[in-house]
Amino acid sequence: MIRRTLTGLILSTLAATATAIAVQAPVAHAACTSIPANHDPAVIVMVYRTARSLNVNDKVMLSGFEAGWVESRMNNLPCGDKSSLGVFQQRWDYGWGTPEQIMDVVYASTQYYSRAIVCDRNNPGYRPGQIAQCVQRSGFPDRYDQVESKARTLWAEARRVAETAASASTDVTGDGRDDVLTFTQNTLADVYVAPSTGSAFAGTSVKWNDFFALGGETARSGDFNGDGRDDIVAFTHGTTGTAAGDVYVALSTGTGFTGGAKWHDWFAPGAEVPAVGDVNGDGRDDIITFTHNPAGDVYVALSNGSSFGAGVKWHEFFSPANEYPAVGDVNGDGKDDIITFTQGPASAADVIVGLSNGSSFGPGLKWHDLFAVGAELPRVGDVNGDGKDDIVTFTCNADADVYAALSTGTGFAGTTVKWNDFFCTAGEFPILGDVNGDGKDDIIVFTKGATNDVYVGLSTGTGFLGGAKWHDFFGLNGETTL
Ligand SMILES: [Ca+2]
Ligand SMILES: [Ca+2]
Ligand SMILES: [Ca+2]
Ligand SMILES: [Ca+2]
């Protein structure tokens, strides 16, 4: 059993720091001739994940997005004023690290947030912008609070990408009914499960693992050894250091998860977006990662039942930055396919599919041209029980509407077909799962906030019933819920 500790992580970072200090500073330093007008989507995800890994509070989190926007428009700048570099414009000659380190977004963010945590602790009355100033010591101390609104928007975007979970299988007990899972992702890193009884989620504070998926890691579920019970997986991300790009799996015993074991040591590093699905149809879930950058590459590592094989590129260009990637078997051939929601305005809210042939994903095919507009939350699942995965989108605003479009095997049919007209309001988190085991995926929402309830809307095959409370305390703010 491999157990990772936070201390181990910090020690390895320090060791890396000690060796790297010998690196020479660059002879020449370039001032920036221009700074991009917009943020780099990958940079904000790495800043967000790093802050989560340090368990920062909301105020400290926001301060980093204010500082990053003011200093670099959230870009990893290879230039800057005097000796300043990187997303936070840190200076190698003022003790922030070597130039190479500062140009590592994870390292730079760790430097920023470690100091911000101390500033906040010593000055509990500080606003986010004052915390940013405390760390940055800028000649223009008022600039940070002035960009609060922009910083909140970027924070929300980063969280949305980090929480991309358009499909997940969560039957950890193996009885044919999907259960609910929550990962605390704080210093305790606990994993709780509430199994479905068919009409409710049972149990409060039933811990299935007491150290898995630290803050900043991505937690998902899937049946990796093919025994009919869904297991859990954590992607460490990172960019450098011994823990970067690791993938840990903890297998379900039906009543708990075993200790995490490393199944891959280089997959979904940095800001990549990982997913889970059985792409070759052998009954074992595999891992998929979307680089989610301008290259838009998609890599797969197949499960052999006890580890994941080498990462292999299965698609050259799919779901680049700003799109919303997902995985599901949309044509019902037993092999999971890739899906991306472009999420533009109504004129550019397409759904593109890449079908699996068992060893790669085929060319992108448009299966719908108006679905999941803008900030809606799309999901993938078989809501009518015909064996082909369909698409569902939640507005999660004051309208609280839920739309579905059914797979025909070659496209998704139906535009603005409402399956429920009040489910998921702002701040809540929706998923799909077959919680009563009738073969049709139902809708589930974690209210979070003050109530921490879980509601379910069962699928009838043509709509979702009104929400019923299945749990009254599960999945708190800041936790990852599946
Ligand atoms: Ca497989
Ligand atoms: Ca398929
Ligand atoms: Ca279907
Ligand atoms: Ca169902």
C-alpha cells in the first residue's frame, strides 16, 4: 500500500528547490513589449489547483487571482519589469527562486500562496487585495481590489474546468444502483460514501478511505479492475517534482476502498483535464486526458486490471481550451467515445463526438448544433435506457431548467426539450447516475451551501420526476462530489 503524506510532498519540493538553486540566472532579461489582453486558460487552472493543494481559504484564493490578473493578465510571462518573471512577476534576485522555477506556474503559485496564507493569518482583517499587496509589495497597492470582479470570474472558470465531471459511474457497492461519493480534499483527505437503497442514500459520515485525493488533485470513479464495483482514482497533476503526473487508484471492496496504489506515473500533468471510461470495451475502465490547450491532444492509458499502460495519443485535436470535454458510449457499441461541448453562445453551442474504434478516436462529428449554451453544465448518460448515452444540460440558474437530447446512434435528437423545469439552482452541483437501478440515468444535485442536501429526479425515459430529497447532509462546500 502506498500512502502519500503532505509532509513527503513538501520535503520533495524543498529537495528540488535546493538542487535547483545552483542554476545560473539568465544574463539578459527582457522587458515585456506587450502583455496578452486575455488570460491563459491553463494558467488559471494550475493556479487554482495549487491553491487547493495548500487548502487556502476563499479570501486567500481570491487574492491570488487578483494578483495574477494585475501582474500578468494571468499569463506565464517570460518577461517583465526589472527581473520580474512569470504569472505573479516574481523576481529571482529577490529570493523568489530561480528563473526556471518562477517560470513553473505550480512553483510560482506555491510561492505566492504560501506567503499569502501567512499574511492572512497575521492580518485577519485584510481584504483580498490587501493580502495580494502584502505578498507582492507593489508600488500600486490599490490595483488588486479594483479587479475583484474579474478575479472572481477567472476563479469561477478555473473551478469549472477543475470540476469537469460530465460523466461518472459511481456504483461502488456493485448492486446495480449508483451511489454518491464525496472527497473532502482538505488536510484530512477523507472519502465518504452514501450507498443507494433504491429510494434514498443511506448513512452519514461513513468513511470509505481516510487519505485519498489531496486538495488540488482530481478525483474520479470507475471500475478499473472490472469486478463490477466502481473504484476511485486521483490525478495529482503538477508539473515538476516526484509527485507530478501520478495516478493513484483505490479499489472498492464493496464496503470500503483499499489504500491508494500508484497505477501510472505520468498522466494528465499541469492543467490537463482527465476523465474515465472503458474506451476499448474490455470491461475495465481506462483513463483519458484532454490536454485542453491549443494543441487539443487526447491521450489514453488502458487498464490491465492492476495498472494503466503507457499513454497513447488517440486524437490529434479535440476539446481545446474553453470547451467542455466528456466521455460516454454514444453509439452503444460498448466502447466509450469522447464528446465535447463548445459552450459558445446559441450560434456556436455545438456538441462534437469522436467515436472509439478500440484503439483511437475517429474524426470529430457534429452531433448537435444547439446545446449547453454558455455557462450551462452539460452531462452525459443514458437517460432513456436504450444503451446509448444521451446528453443533458442544466442551466443551474434562476430558471433551473434541465434539457435532454437523445442519442440516435448517429446524432443527438431534440432541441430545447425540457425534461425538468426546476432542478439545480445557482451554486449547486448536478450529476447523472442510475440511482434506482432501472437502467435509466437519473438526475442528482448536491445543494451544498447552507443545507448540504442531495436531491434526486428519477428518469421516466421521457422526463425527470420532480426532485425528492435522498440525503440531508452530504457533499459540503469545497468538496468534490460524484
Ligand atoms: Ca478498458
Ligand atoms: Ca462507442
Ligand atoms: Ca439513450
Ligand atoms: Ca434510474
